[in-house]
Amino acid sequence: MPVSTLTAVETVTTRIEKDDDSRTVPRLEARHDTLSAYGRSGFQLASTITVPSGGHTIIVDTLIRASE
């Protein structure tokens, strides 16, 4: 008999400026804190995609957690 597993999927999006460290560093620190919190809640990082666009880069992290 097939067993189905529910999976929770969450995304974290971070926008960083290419030439503005005063804004980039706090955003990267916040991203780290957010990903750590998800990890403590049982999520695993499934993928990270970076999208360069003009004067900034967008980072999209996808996290998953299978229900038991």
C-alpha cells in the first residue's frame, strides 16, 4: 500500500545591494538568523538560487520539512 508524506515548503527571499555594504551585511545576518530558526524547527535547506538584477542580487532559499 502506498504511503503518502506531507511536506511543508517555505521560501526565504533576501535582496542585497551590490554597492551598499551598510544594508547588505544586516540583511545577510537576518537571512542567517531566519535560516537557523527554520533549521531548529526541523526544516532542511533544499536549494538556494541567486538572481543578479541590475544593482542588486536576490537570494531565494527553499526549505522543506517532511511531516511524520
